[in-house]
Amino acid sequence: MIQIDELMFSYRGRRVYDGLNMELRDGAVYGLLGRNGAGKTTLMRLIAGLLDCNSGRITVNGMTPFRRDPVFLNSIYFVPESFNAPEMRVSDYAATYGAFYSNYDGDAFTDYMKALSVDPETAFRRLSFGQRKKALMAFALSLKTDILLLDEPGNGLDIPSKLTLRHILSECASPSRTIIMSTHQVRDIEDIVDHVAIIDGGRLLLDASTREIDCLVQFVESPQADADALFSERTAGGFVNIKARRNCSIDRTHSRMDMEVLFNACVTGGRNFVSSMMNRNKKEVSYVL
């Protein structure tokens, strides 16, 4: 479990977080969403131990990330949005650095590289940006760490590669692994996450499972905005309206969540929208879970 308590962090004189509290549970696939500059990458680097809190506390399975203890490092891997490509072949890189991780699976690495259509015998520097990203993603997945942090995983990938990556990530999800994906391109991850955390202006606006959100609201398409909707957004095909549910049952058919519209509702409506969705509706919803 990742526990964040009263996190304070400033960068170059700019306050990024001012008392952030958050808990990321084991076994979930998180979508960490926010606009550019919202602090998503900073938070992931803090969790990975690459940055230290100004004050407050972050613990990962009871360990302090910035201490960089070997047990901690063996349990977590961070894939940045971009990185400096080494001179060595991808296969040599995987064999060399995979040896530092107790669960590294070389056969899985080969399979992931094949699925993502990247030649492991090619030097990193000869690969395009998208191919480098896929190669590092294949390596990260083959380490089988308890926590996997992916910063903008779909950036630089073509559409077929994004589909393949989503399929692989879905297969890798398990009760023993927590995957956190940071992105502002919401469509890239909406089919695979089961928990949504939205950050804006250094604040945590929304922190809820997709199932909880699905029980509270529904996404209804219509030719015009619905006056009773909590939020409406014009799209190419009309309007998507976020409406409150009055009951929730696992036996009924739920509307498909539109995570991009949900994100826009949160960042434009802020705490007022989230409060209306999460607090008022909880009193009205009849749960059958």
C-alpha cells in the first residue's frame, strides 16, 4: 500500500503540493489524471524515491521511498515519459539490469518485445522514440515488481501499439501488483483502469474506484444538454450528460463510463462537481454490491 500524508512539495519556488493526502491500495490499476503541470510526474517521482518531500510523509509498504533501500528498489519500477537511450542493445540492457530484480523473467521480456514488434538485438539509440518506449515498457513488465509506475505510457506509440499495450497491461493486472499510470490523454487508459485519481492545482479532486463512480452516476448521450445533469459536454455526436443514479445493482446494465468527460467535469467544476457527485448522491444511492 502507498500512503501519502500531508505531502508538501515545491519545485523551483512553485508550490506543487500543499498537504496532499492519498492512499493507493494494493492490486489496483490506477489512472492518475491531470492537466499538464498538475504534478502527476512529480508525484510518481516522489513515490519512486527520486525526489524527497519538503514535509509530510510517503510510505510504500511501510518503507520510505527516498531512503532507496534495496528491498524497496526491488519492489518498484518507474517508466518515465522519456529517457536517455544507452548505447547497448536492448537485450543486453535487459539482461544487465534485470539481474538486480529478483522476479525478472527473461522469457516474458522476449514475449513482450515480440508482441510490441521491437527487435531486442537492436541498440536503443537506433530505435525511434516510440520503439524505445515500447522496449522499456517490455523490460518494466518483465521485472514483475509489486508496483509499476508508468508516466504517459501511450505517448509516442501508434494506435496498434497502444491497443497491444492495453491488452498486455490488462493481463498483467493482479491482486499482488499495483499499476499507476499517469496521463493527460485519458482515452489511452480508460478501458484498463479500475480506480481513478484526478489531480488539479496540486489538489486531489477525485479518488474513487470505477465501480463506485458507476454506482453514483451514469453517462447518457442525447441531442441536447440535460437540464437535470450534473455536467454536460458537447461532443461530435451530440451531448454526453453525467446524471445521478438512484440505485445501483450488479444485476443491471450500466452505461459506459466516459472518463474524458468525467475528467473535464472534475477539472472545470472542481470540488463543487465532485462534492455533488460523491456526497449528495451517496445518500440517495441504494447499493447492491
